[in-house]
Amino acid sequence: MLAFEYNQFNGVIINSDQIPENSEIFSNQLSALLRHTEQQNKAVVWLTLPNNLSHLISISIDQGFTFHNCLPEEVTLVFKTNPEDFVPFIPTHSLGAGGLVQNKYGEILVIKEHGARNYKLPGGHIELGEKIEDAVIREVLEETGINTTFDTILGMASTHPYRFGKSNIYIICKLTPLSEDINILDTQEIDDAKWITPKGYLSDDNNNLFNKYLVKSLLNGKGLVKSTLDLSQFSNLKHEMFLAGPDAP
């Protein structure tokens, strides 16, 4: 039988480090584990296969596993004893962050992607394990060459369907520029970047209504400020917390 451990969701997690490469041995050991799971009234079996064991995916599916999520180096499958059993943490959303950056002249920073007619706020995808603050500062720098500091979260938007049938959450952040000279670093994606007055941006018919609504609604917003509370005292996880009001702890 495959090596495993129980988890808090009345489930079984198969030890990926001890999965045999031989297809026949794996199939027999997996069958034995599923029998044990049924005997112990366990609800879910989690199986993560690294790239070098991808030949075992079809065997797992034949025994009742389905895809759950993936990373570049592995895929995770699950077996549910009952189709109605709850399986937590399946990825449903991608996350993006945009930066509302306004200089001392009141101008806002906007970019135009290759092939686009309209300008929009700079920003992009939040990478796995990346903080919102770090992601939006990085994206603005890559797309415009402007260094910034994080101020507040001004708003959020949810879109469905998005890419690959998932949903997307877009987080708009207020940033303060530390420089003004534009120097596009991501030249493969970005065609142009510029400073423009809010009035000039809002009056341009080429800019879509959604982006104009964001600028108009959030330009003078106060938003959620980043908490200065030391969250490491609660756990060793990578935390961020944003609270309403300028006096948030």
C-alpha cells in the first residue's frame, strides 16, 4: 500500500516522495490504499504527482481520481468516496493588481499594451507567494520604469468568466511615485506609457468605460491602509492585512 498520512478534512494524503515509478506496482498499491480508505470511512484521497511521475496520471484516473490543481512541476488529483464530499482549496480565481499613481502635478500614470487602442492603469498578475504590495510595485516598475511606494488599497473588482474558465479578482492600489521619468522595461507587452491629467484621460473616447470609471471613482479615495501589526506573532505564514481608516493599527 502507498505511504500516506491523514489530514483534518477526514482525508488521506499520499506521500509523493515514496510513490513507485513502476506503473504496475503503483496501480496495485493505489488499489490497496483505496480499499483501506473505504474501510476507514475516509472521504478524500489527495495524490500529487511530480513531472517525472506523470505517466501514472492515467492509472490514477482509471481508479477514480480527478484533477484538482497544478503547478509547473506537479499536478494534484483527488479521489472522493462520495461525489458530494467537500474538497477544499481548489483554485477558482486568478489575482491581478493595478496601480493608481498620481504625481505632484496631479497627473496619473497610464499604459497601452501592444495591439490596444486604449490606455489603462499599469498592473498585472500577482505571482504565487507574492504580496499584493510587492506585486503592484513590481508591475508598475516593469511597465513604466517608475519606482513607487505603496499607500492603500482603493477597490476591487471580480470578473467571471476569465481565463481558462476561472474567475479573476482585480485589486486597485494607490501608489506614490518616487520618480517621473518613464522607461518601459517590459517592451514585449507594453507599447506606451505616459503621464496624463485625469480630465484628459476621462475625455479620451478610446479609453474604455470600465477603466474611466475606476479613475473617476477612486482618484480621491482613501481606501484600506496596510496594517503595521506584527502578524508573525500569530503564525509563520506570509501575511498581509489591510484595514479601513488612517488610524488602523
